[in-house]
Amino acid sequence: MGNTLYVLRKGGTVSRSAWVTAGGAGSFTDVGYLDGPITLALNWEDVEFEPEQEDGPILSEPTSTRGELKFTLSEQSASNFLLALRQPAANLTGADPMGTLLVGAAAAQYHQMKIVGSGPGTAKVRTWTIWKCATQSAGAITVSKKEFGKVEVTMKCLLDPSVATLDKIFKQIDT
């Protein structure tokens, strides 16, 4: 890296698509304005080997990988609530900005998610494509005369075994 500092700044965009097997190209729709940062986090569970002859573990082998995507929707459209509230497409009639969303029990809904923000490359663009996500939770839906409405969305980033390449969770492209 030398003396070059790679700092990412500015807000990004979040787009969603229905999940497509094998990392196929989804048909993405921008979710609109966001409030606050977009975060993508990975964590691992490990099994550690600590022999009696040593004072600590000498091996740490990963047993699972977990990912989490968080963002706060500022545009409270019916189609955004469909994503946030984990409802099937059949529960939405009409099209934004008009529509009726019937909210029942959560359903198994999988999405491809695309995050585009600033990057370190010559075009200064970084794109993350997450192959398979499921909404984990929706925070409190706020409505107030002092601030615009918003809803926090947390999604699980799942391993997609149908992807034949090494990027079974997501790929990052800097341009």
C-alpha cells in the first residue's frame, strides 16, 4: 500500500432483488433514501485446540461464518415494508406509492442485495453483491412530526451453496 491511504466515504445505496440461484444476475430495485450508515459485518465461530502441554490454544479452526447487513430505510413504501417485515410478494397489492400490504407471520423470503458506495479504485466505486439474504429483524417503525419516518432493517447474509465460485457469501468489486 505504501503511502496511499484507502479511505471510503460518502453514503451508499442499497438495492434488492429476488434471490437467484448460482449467483445469477438479479433484477435490482433501489430501496431509496437511507438514514445513517450501511454496515456489513462478518463473524466466525471457531473450535480451538488447547493441549494440556500449552498455556493457551494453539489452533483455531472456523466452523461457521455468519454475515449481517444493517441499514435504515427512510422511504416507507409498501415494497420496502415487504422486505423489512419479511412478507411474501403476494401480500402486496398495488404499486408504490399506492398499495396495500397485508402483514402476517414472517415467511421464508430470500433476496440478493447490492450495496454501492465509494471505493479506492480509479472510478472510486465499491460494489458488494450479497448472494442470499433473509431479513432477521425490523426495528421500531418511527413516525414523528419532528423527524422523517424510518425503519431499521437487519438481514442475515447466508451462505449460498449454489454459487460455484469462491464467493459463496458475497463479492466485492472496486473500480
